[in-house]
Amino acid sequence: MSFISLEQLPFVGMSHQFVGETQGAPFSAYIVKARPGQGPPLHKHPYVEVAFTLEGCATITVGDEEREVNAGGIVVIPPNTPHRFVNSGDTLLRQIDVHASPKFIQTNL
């Protein structure tokens, strides 16, 4: 068992990074704080990712589908499916992206 604070996690780009293998957990997570217009490039992972939108809104592309997701929205992204999001609002986007892997494996497209 470990107790950590968000500030103890590495912050890269727009996210704190919870790496499961470092913390003794079977999953990893990005804790996202994206400014308007900010988001990652189109990419994929060899495992399921679940994105929980906590605050703000995002346009999320999963495969050939694009949708607006608001606070309270949850998106399940299948393995090896190209996806991305962009903060499409005018306030901070906060979301938690849970990766079904103890480490991040990402291929940018």
C-alpha cells in the first residue's frame, strides 16, 4: 500500500502520469489538465483505455467516430483503435484516462 499526492507524480505536457508499475498497480492513468485547444495527436494503445471527463468538454475521436463529451461523460476506447481528444471548450478540461496496462504503450499516428 502506498499513499501519494498528485503533485508527487511527474507532469508531462498536460498530464500528471500515474505509472502503475512504479506504484505497484496493474493499470496506469493520465490525470489531464488541458487548456482550450490542447490535446494529444492521433494515437493508439494495445490495450483498453477508459476516459472519464470530470470538468469541461472535449471533442473525442475514436476510430471513425467523433463526439463532444462533457463533464460526466465516459468513453471506452478499444485496443489498437486510433483516437485523440481536444479541449473544445473555453475552460480547463480535466479528465482521467485509465490505461489497462502497468505502463504506457503508445504509438502516435
